[in-house]
Amino acid sequence: MIAYRLLTGKDDSSFCHKVTAALAAGWQLQGSPTLTFNAVTGETVCGQAVTKDVPDKDYAIDMKLAAL
């Protein structure tokens, strides 16, 4: 199974740590990061897709992807 996650967050060091933690857990970057501006909060929001090959698991709708 190939698992997919879209990591999102405010454009600050916590988002970078979130992506770094995913990479350290075996996830791989997919495509380029994306940015958008939230005019209500005045913040830039980042997104980064990551995938992970998990050969010993079958997909289930209730699985916790971050725990893979």
C-alpha cells in the first residue's frame, strides 16, 4: 500500500518541523510545496504532499496515517 498525506500549516518553523518529522519517519516528498495567503488571519499557509510505501498493511478507512 502507498499511503498519502497532505501536511498543512502556518508558514513558520513548526510546519518545517512537521515535514522533517514525516521525512524522518520514512515519508517521501511528492511534488512541490504550495503556499496560499489567508487574508482573514494575515498568515501564509503551506502545504506539502508526502507518501510512504507500507508493504505490510492493507488500506482501511479508519487507519491513522500519521502513525504508519
